[in-house]
Amino acid sequence: QLLTPFQYLLSGIYLTRYILYSRHELLLFEALQEGLEEEMERDLRVCVMGEDVGHYGGSYKVTKGLAKKFGDLRVLDTPIAENSFTGMGIGAAMTGLRPVVEGMNMGFLLLAFNQISNNCGMLHYTSGGQFTIPIVIRGPGGVGRQLGAEHSQRLESYFQSIPGIQMVACSTPYNAKGLMKAAIRSENPVILFEHVLLYNLKERIPDEDYICNLEEAEMVRPGEHVTILTYSRMRYHVMQAAKTLVNKGYDPEVIDIRSLKPFDLYTIGNSVKKTHRVLIVEECMRTGGIGASLIAAITKNFNDYLDAPIMCLSSQDVPTPYAGTLEEVTVVQPAQIVTAVEQLCQ
């Protein structure tokens, strides 16, 4: 039976809506897992290694089910020896594989700092371009709920100074999957920072294949009065504060910088030129943190557009206490963000 013109138009509308809005709901750790699984299916060179990544499925279940599907050689359980298996991953990347190394906890990767610094970031240069190092180093970090000082470290600034390495931080299921896939496809070594308290964050993401730009910030909320730069878990503290600020008559622009190295100075610069005020909110330490590098970059490139000094809210320069009330005090809270914006906009 032939469709009437109206039925034909209606069917096209429904098809378009299906294509545009076909989505499925995932937790953030499931989005990471889905991105990793899709890349392992797409490219036989992609492999995973780390502690408990195999049949246990990873400490936070990012690699759940992959060993059963792809076998023990592509999902390799390693001894508790971060320096060794990170070095093995770098060697595998040099020979043509695309390894994904899980650190279980970012604090443990301090034990592999020599491999990441002296080999991972430098071999492409020191070999005269003979080797590329397409490796992804990933794992959870940040202040959890009473995980103690050694398991609550924010190591972004430790790795930021290493030449030859890209760094990204995911904050939503959508960008977690997109950044994972983009990092695996990159020819550069990429460190993907995940936050231990965001793994159970839920969101609907597209069914179709997509990747996120590794060097692009995300405009979370357009605004006029002040630019708030943030990333990872602090994105949600900022958005909580934004609700209060809007009720008080302020219009903050919120940008999730996502790319910690290099910074997306195009997006950041356009925002600074519009608002003329900048607040940085981070969970990294104040001394030598990501915020300090952002301040330097903005001051160098956009100082003439600023109507007020840049403000930066960072974690306290202390080891993270175990006690919950003290732990909370060391990290930036929404009320502090509201106060900082009010001071900036006076």
C-alpha cells in the first residue's frame, strides 16, 4: 500500500527523531567499558594490562567481561609491579600494539613515574621519530569517601610537566566514552584521569559511534558575568553553585576544560574576552596545580581582557585526612564558589 504524502512526511520525521535521539543509559564506568570494548573489537592491536583487570574485571569494573570475550593475552593480569607492567606497555606500544594500562589507583602510578617520564613521554623524540608510543594510561584518582591520604591523591600536576604526553579528564559518561576511544586511537601517549566518585554517574549516551576531541574544552553553561574553569568532579560542585548564583542574579559561564594538556586556549580565550573575569575551581593542589598553569596561560595570552585578578580555588596543601569532616574541609565546596564569584563581580 502506497503512503499518502502526509504519512510519508510523518514517517520521515519519526525516522529522523529515531536517528537523532537513539540513546542508551549507562553509568560512567560502563561507558568507559563500552568504549574500550568497541575499540578492542575494531582494532586487534588494542590490549589491556594491569592489576586485576582480567577475570576480576578491574577494581571499579571498567574491564568487566573483557577477559572472557578477548582472552587472557589481550586482557593481561599483571603482578603488583606498576613500574614493570607500565614499562611493558610502553614497549608493546613501540612494537605496534595499542595498550591500555590501568593503574588501579593513580597514586600507584607514582611507582611507574620513571617509565612514564623517561620513556613514555620522550621515546618518540629521542628516537628521532622512529617510534610512536600510542599508549593509554588510565585509572581513578581524586578524593573519595575516606580512602585515606595515599589513595586520595590528585596527580594531574605531577604528570603535566612531562614533555610529549597528553592528559584528559573525564567528567560524564558521554565524554568518558568519547575520550577513551579518542585516546586509544591517538598516536600520542595519553593519560586519562577518572574520578573515583564519578563511576556511578548515570547518563544517556548516543547509540552511534562517536569520539571526543582530546584537545577541546566543553561549554557546560554559557554565561555573561564570569568564566568558571573546572574539570572532573569539581564540575558538579560548580554546577551546584551556579544554581545559587543564578538565583542571586549572576550569570556564570561554566567550562569543563577536559584537556589538561594542552589547554584549549581558543575556547577559554573567547570566554575571557566575553566575561572579563575568571574563577578556576579544581581538586588539584594549590601549589603547582593545574590552576597555577591555567593562571599563567591566561595571564600571558589574555591579560588585557581581564577586569579583575584571576581567582583560583584549590584543595588544601595537606595530605587528605581520613576523617570525613576533615576530608570535606580540604576540598572546595559549592558555598566557597558562590562567595568567590560574588567577590569577583563586585
